[in-house]
Amino acid sequence: MEEPGTARIAVDLLGGDRAPAVVVDGALRALRADPNLHLLLVGPSEVAGGLVDVLTPEQRSRVTVRQVRHAVTMADQPTRAPRAVTTVRAAVAAVAEGTADAVVSAGSTGATVTAAALGLGRWPDVRRPALVATLPALAGPVVLLDVGGSLEPRSTTLARHAVLGTAYAAVAHTVTGPRVGLLSVGTEPGKGDRLRRAADPLLAALSLPCDGRYVGLVEGYDVALGGRADVVVTDGFTGNVLLKAIEGAYAMAGGPPEGGGVPRAAALLGVAGTVVVCHGAARGKDVASGIALAAHLWRRDATARVASLLSAGRPADTPDRTTHTEVIP
């Protein structure tokens, strides 16, 4: 269902394993599907020109280009990426200056998270931004976080992410009274590693926004089935592995559950702007879905609404000084 309102999305043309071809394909699909979508194409002018040339005059009126020739490769360390202006930094800068409403990139997750945290700033109550994916489970959508933003968090970070995920499920997916679970190796109290055992009582003590409630520990199959929890919280390393395993299972089974799509885009929560990260191996239709997600979040004012809900369920934060490879301190 088409949503009203203009959305201006900055697209990183050089982000992704198969860029720029699949990004151009995805941008073209998104532009044709949404008459209220405006795109800022960030990348080499000749790449952007290849897209603009096939558009109708009306579609061309909704496209602008920002010439940037440098990209962060998947091999670059996020904190040691080239100091030149890169496509992802320029796309984030467009949001910061008000030229665009949201940014979409299929490039290096670490570089995108770092650029967003530095270029847009973090929310006051969030030290470690989280990548949030929505999976099409059998019983309905399941929000999974973190899927790559914070690889080695503390228990207090997981508690903060539980609040983020609850608010996101309610705002972005209109889930009433979201049920929140903590991913572990069993559902009995005390199951899991040291991080899970420390986080479980913290989540149980939270006052979650939007009438959310903590249902305890959940297992991997609960993410695919969706019957026990609407929001599943875990560390970014485990979440990313699980997300890609589910993608592989979908491919083997011939596709996701009816009415769902393979999860190839995630929203970044905890930064002062709308940022969507697509899978590095995304295809054109996946990039298009990422652009559509960014437009959806902008039109729902999701970033501001989720941020406003963070005062509920605030855990007693302690500085998270654990090793982190995605966002520099």
C-alpha cells in the first residue's frame, strides 16, 4: 500500500558487492514504484547518468546527483577507511545538512555505522547503535536486533536494545504490546553464556514502552516461527550469523514464508537520522526494498518517535568499554 508524503533518499551508488549495477537497478525499481520518492544519487556522474538516461521526464525531475568518486571497500577497516570524501559519508552528510531525509547503503556495515554515528550523532541514551532487521516468520514479522552494529556488547547494551526494539516494533510495524525475548541456547532461566545470564534479569526488570513485555529466553527457531516473541534481542555477532543462516534456509526452501521477503535491509537505531543498511550481496530488488524501507520510516517519523520512547524502561547504564569494531568511541 502506497504511503503519502514525499521522501528524499540519498543512495550510496558504490556500496555493495555488486555495485554499482545492482544499486542502479534497485534505485530504478524504487523510483518507478513510488511516485512520491525523490532520490539523491551519490557516486560517479557517469554511473548516475546511466540511470537518469532511462527515466521518463517526470522521473528525472525526482532525481539529483552528487558527484563522489571514492568508496569504502569491504576490505577497509571502518576506523581506517580512506579519509577522502566517500559515497557513504557524502550520503550521510546530505541527511545532516537537510538535503535528504534518509540514507541507504549496501556497502560496508562498519563504515556505514561509523559514518552515521559521526555525521549524525548518537541519541543521548544510546552509546551503541543497533541494526534492526525484520524477518517474515510464520506467525508474523519478528524484529531481530542487533544484526551487526554492536558485536561485543555488555548486558546493559542488550537492555537498551530491548527498549529500542520494542519501540521500533510498535512504531514501524504497528505491533500492539510487543513481546520481547532474549536469544539463548534454551528457555530455562540460567541458560546461556555469561552475557545472556547477566542480561536476563536486567530485561526482566525493564519497564518497556508501548505496553511491551519481556517473555524471557527464546531459541533460534522462535525467530523463524514467531510464536513466542515479536522482538528478539541478541548481540550483533550472533544476530548477523542467524540472519544469514535464515536467508540461506529460505533459499534452500524456495523462498520465505508467504507474504514475506528475504531480509536484506536493516534500520540503524540510535543515531539522529534515518539510516538503512542493505545486505552487501543484495540484488536490485533488495536495494529497492531498502529504499522503500527508508521512505516508510521517514514517512512514519520513526526515528523521532522511537527516540521519544526511550525514556521508558531506561536501564541503569554503565559505560560500555568492550571491544567494538563497528563504531569508534
